[in-house]
Amino acid sequence: MQGKHLYEYAVIRVVPRVEREEFINVGVIMYCKREKFLKARYHIDEAKLALFSGELDMETLRENLKAFDKICMASNEGGPIASLDITERYRWLTAVRSTSIQTSRSNKGFSDDLGKTFEKLFEELVM
């Protein structure tokens, strides 16, 4: 990839108790229309999440986060949303929700290398 690419990204958050509005960053989703780039990655720190809520079902959380992968990859297992075009999939994944898995508002930037930028965002915002 050469030149600057406009990209958007959002942070994937777990909100153990929605009414308290406290969250833990667990992942990043990044999108670039021009390069047809849509990628998500997450990391579940069970010890950290347990500090917020011992009631979280980690297996259910993992299964729900896997939906990001399936939809990003346009997998048949991702259901009807995975069959949408790349822009619609990103918009659906980053839509405002009041559930235990939410995303931040979408942010924008420019990158010479989308893969490196994705890795940097993941390290800075999640790890």
C-alpha cells in the first residue's frame, strides 16, 4: 500500500454493568474503504474484567466477540450482516448500542501502512 490512506477505527469495549457506564477496552476495529480493509482484534483480560464484575460469562463474551471477526471477514457464519458491503458492515459493527459490548465513536486518521497502524492502535488502546 502506497500513499496515505484515510481510515476509521473504533475501540471495542466491554461494559459489564451498562447502568454504571464503566467499560474496559478489549479490542479495535479498523476500516478503510479505498483499500477494502476491515479488521477487528480483541483480547480478553479475564482478571481485569473480574475486578469489574464477577458475574460475566466469559464464554458468552468470547462467542459474542467472535461475531466481529465473522462480520469483518464476510463469513457465511456472520449471518445477513456479513453479506453487506464493507462500509455497511463497519457502520453496523460501530453503531451505538446499550449492550454489554459496545464500540467507541468512530475516529479517523491517515496511514501509509494500514497493517502497522492497526497493530499500533491495538497495542496503545487495548494492551
